Amino acid sequence: MLLLDAHIHLDFVDDASGLALFAAQQELSLFANTVSPYGFMKLRMRYPGNPWIVPGLGFHPWWVADDVLQPADLELFEMLAAEAAFVGEIGLDFMGARKKTAVNQLDAFDRIIESCMGPLVVPPASDEFQRVISIHAVKATSEALDVLERWDATSNNACVFHWFTGSSDELQRATKMGCYFSVSPRMLRSKKGQAYVRAIPADRLLLETDAPGRIEPASWDSVVYSGVAPVPDPRVASYSCEQWVESLEQTASQLQGFVGKPLPRIPRLCGGRTLCGGDSR
């Protein structure tokens, strides 16, 4: 079984190097999402020759809501977008107090998606898609879809909703627009999540772990304050190769049960490798 983790925060895993080596040995691909452009730069430099580690250019909405990411970070994102075939984690989060920052989040998200519509100076993610984009949307799914629709972002990009929590109407809209959905074990614990994976076309379902867990914003995630970063980063969490593989296999098995048939491959994504559980040959 060839598995790809469509959403993991490898830079916050304590044994990231060991997990990366294990992934390369077993030919298991990771879409390593980041929370900021600076984080993307660091992760890209850390694994320059490992084709199984795919760094994503991130701009997490929590970091926007907390005023951690500065205008300089957004400008850096726009510059790096031409080099990034994989983008994530980006999006909108209007839960609780974060809704007060909706205007700033929407402005950043709109500029991010606009920059993702530009050409790449490196080979695209696949023959089918220019970029693969992992999107966080909490209490803001309609707004996120509005931005994607305004820029026609799904026409040549694989737009993936990470841990979808919107309404059933929003799910139908996203599906009609051609979006994909990455599913974690936590999503499958709820009846709503289980109902959603049954409603989503099987060829739009991807696996994710979102490991190692909740990450809190810190000032040094911004390129402006990168010089004050503590070493090691206290947010780095313990997470083993065994936990990672177990989480993916568990999710793949559960998804297959809910869908009622083996999950089909998604060809030509990530160098011809599948984005979900299945035989790659």
C-alpha cells in the first residue's frame, strides 16, 4: 500500500529527520505543510534532496489573526509563490475571537490565491495541476470558496480542503467546483465527518494526519522576528514513524469502509504517486 500524507506539519515533529528517512526508504510521500513563508524556507533547506518530502508554502490564518505574520511575510509569500508547486497551510478561520480579524484574513487569503494563479518557475506539481493547495476553512467555508471562485483557482490547481467542517451545502458547492478533501482520523470520529466522506466522490478523498497536533503561533514564525527563535523550538512535539504509519493506515481502512469500495488512485499528482490509499502499480 502506497500512502501519502496530504497534510502534516513535519517541522513541528521532534523526529522529523527519522520520519523523513523512513518515508524515503518506504517510498511514502509527505505533503509537509508550513505555517509561514519563513517556515517554508527553513523546511525547504532542511530536505533539499528528498523527493518524498514536499514542503508547502504556508500562511496559516491563526498566525494572521494573532498578528504574528506581518506585511513583509505576505510580500515574501508572493515572491516565493512562483517557486512553490505545493501551497499550504493557508485559509480562513472565523471561529470565536478570530472573526474580529476577518477583514485582514480575507485580504491576505485573496492575495495568496491571486499569487497562486501566476506561473511557476519550477516544474508544476503534475501534468494535470499547476499547484496543490491545502486550505484551512473554519466558520468561513463560503468565504473561502468565494475567493477560489473569483480567481478560478480550481481550474488548474488541486484545491484541497483540509479537515472539512463546513455545511452540507458548502460541501456540495466545493465538490461541484472540483475541490478535494483530506481526511484525518479526528474527522472520522464524528457522525458529521463520516456522513461527509460518504457524500464526497471517492476520487476526491485524500489521507492526512495533521501531525503532530495543535500548534500555537509564536512571534519568531515571522521573518521579521526570526532572529529571536529559541533552539529548540518548545512547540516541537513527540511523534514517531510508527504513529504516523498507523494513523495513515487506520484512516485508509476507515475511509474504504465508509466509501464501500477500494479508494481509486489519483494519477499524475506528486510525480505519478497516488494521493490516497491504493496500489501504485
